[in-house]
Amino acid sequence: MRTVRVIPCLDVDDGRVVKGIRFTDLFDAGDPVELAARYDAQGADELVFLDITASSDHRGTMVEVVARTAEQVFIPFTVGGGVRTVDDARRLLRAGADKVGVNSAAVDRPALVTELADEFGSQCVVVAIDARRRPGTADLAWEVYTHGGRTATDLDALAWAERCSDLGAGELLVTSMDRDGTRDGFDLELTRRIAIRCPVPLVASGGVGELDHLVEGAVEGAADAVLAASIFHLGEFTIAEAKAHLAAAGVAVRPA
Amino acid sequence: MIAVLDYGIGNLRSAEKALQRVGADARLIDDPTAAAGADGIVLPGVGAFGRCAEALRATGLDDVATDAVARGIPFLGICIGFQLLYEGSEENPSAEGLGVLPGVVRRLPTGVKHPQMQWNTLDIAGSDLLAGVPDPAWVYFVHSYAPEQTVDTTSTCDYGGPVVATAERGPVWGTQFHPEKSGAVGLGILANFVAAVDRAA
């Protein structure tokens, strides 16, 4: 039986959960430790914690916040942001993460994905891909961006996703930069094309504004997990409401 | 005291933390001598079978595990820690498991995504470890391999066919899923193990 996971995402900046629109215009959405405990209690299937302004100067703080958040979490816990080496990943795992997310560093040095998979197993390695539609191309195409959406790479998102799964990624977290924070729904073409092409699980991210979007991501988008932030942080919907909506639409989920 | 064997791989802190949450005096143990006197042993693990087997032997904690089994001390293997109880794995055919349970670890059925990374329900055929779990019992799996079905199998999940989820042989118990990551259901399963340790102590 294939079941779809519902994943609230904590974008963390300097110890606080924030949310933006198309990766900018951030606003404060709360304390990561409190939110993590709430989502665990509500029946979330997993938590993703992204350090969105990862830099070496606040790395120590970040590990400490991860550790305090992990204390509240008895569901899978993925942590990403600024992971550049096997040792970076080990520190996060030791702090209580179950999986580590890599993004920019994997683009800079793809061998990192294989090194992490060899050391911790593929199931521990999530490659996050931030993709934006290329304008003016005849067929649809997406370009990979790094460094929190600030740097274009010229990489084709579909080819990069496929390469990542070949390199040993155990999961792909695919965020549409065009949809992030817009509440217009996932970029279903993006997620579906990658999901069909890659043998590893795919987490769809970016654009959820209503519960139907979660259903679309799981059905038309072929995603194995659907990720959302603001609809949960702002209290518009609970995890239980999201799951009830998915179940009513015929998507198999673990009841909250 | 429950010794959580720490052979340097993966999210061992999660297992320790969850055992502590259900009231156990659980400690990460990386020194074989420090495991002496433990009333229960937990062998967690994530990663590749071969690398975990190698790391377990390099730390000398393999002897702690086999010695505890020989002495009948309650033992819980989780995920790769469960798989290591068997004789070997298709993942790394040259690597030897502990051989505590007969059988080998095989790749998940074809036609489904690998790894199985999701919550799934258990089909339970009588199990002390799973006593009192709700029906259906939802637990979290992350794996591409699982032990083959043997007389020791006590539950399966459906993932392209039946896949072994738990096994028991006397005081040796194992879960392919992650009870430490399976919310309240998982904590209940760990509480069953802790209770068994307390009874045996």
C-alpha cells in the first residue's frame, strides 16, 4: 500500500520560524520548538526543518535549535540548510535529525550526495531542489537555483533530479520557486515529471494555499509526500483537517 | 539500565530519547565494558547493512550483542539493527550478520519505490512486542531491504507484497520500522519492550 505523507515545514531564520513569498518578504511565524511539538501532537507524518539563511556564523545556534526541536519530535525529522560535508551531516544526526537535506552544496559538488549515502545510507539523504520555470521555451523546462533561490545554476531540474537519485539520494524535496508562498498550488507539471522519472520518493513543496492543493499534489503531481507551511503555521488548517480532506478524496493517509 | 549500542552510525539519539520518554534508564553505550550489567539491549541503526556490520565489529559491540542474546537478556533490534540479527543481506552479500536469527535479508519487491519511506499498517500474527497496539497500527518505515519471512516473523506490512515488519524469538525482538519515529504507537511498542526488560531484571 502506498500512503502519502503530510509534512509541515519549518523555515528557520536565526532561531525563529519564518515564511516568505517566492523566497523573500519574510515574516515571523513562531518558535520552532513549540510548532514542532504542536505538529507532532496533531498527527503530522514528518517534520522538515530548513535553516534558510545557513551560514557558518550561526551554525552552533542552529545545531542547538535542532536539538531542542528534536526533543519534542517522535516522528521523522529532516534537517537541511548549510550542510556541506559528511561531518556537518553527522552533527545534525547527533542532534536528533533523522535525515539531512542538501541543496547548494550538492550542486557545487555532486559527489557529496554519494558520500552521505555511503556514510549514513540513502534513506538519510534528501536532496532539496529549488526550481523555476525557464521563460520562453517551447516545451516546459525548469532551472535549478541554489543559495536560497539567489543563484541560477543553468542546470535542468529534471536532469538534476535524475542525477541525484543515481548519486544515492533517498528522497527529493522539490520546491517550485514560482509557486512558493503564492497559495496558487503546487507546480504539478514539475512534480509529476520528476516523480515519474525518478525511482525515489518525492516531496512536493511550494504554493499550498488550500486543502485541494494537497490532493492535487498527491494525485496529479504523483508526489509521495506533500509539504506545506503557512496554512499550518497561521492556523488556517490543522493536520487532521488536511488528512481528512486527502482521505475523502481517496488518497491513502495515516489518520491523524 | 538499557544499553543502546552506539557504533557511530545514524540517528541513535532518536532511539535513546524515545526509550527515555517511556521511562527507561536508556544510555548510549559505545564501550563494550560499559554494557556489562545492562538489563536490556537495543541495537538501532540506519544505513547500509555492510557498513553497519563492519562498524559494529570494529567497536567490539557485536560481542556485546551476541553475548546478551546467549544469556537471554531482552534484546530489541531496530531497522538495520534488526537486519543485523540475521545471517546476511542481499544488500552486501560479502558481509556477515550476527546470525542470531536464521534467514537472510532480501530486497523489497519490484514495482514499488525504493526505499519504502512512508507510514504503513501492520498485519499482526500474534506478538508480545505489539501487545495492545491499536488496530490498524500505523508505523513509519524507511528501508529498501527486509528480512525474509521465517517462523520468527510476527507481523508484516503490505508493500508490493507482504514485507516482514517484526520478528520474535524468545527475548530477541526486532522491528523493521522505526518505533522511535512512529509517534504514540511507536512509544507504546517501546514501552512493551521496557516492561519486558523490567520483568526479566
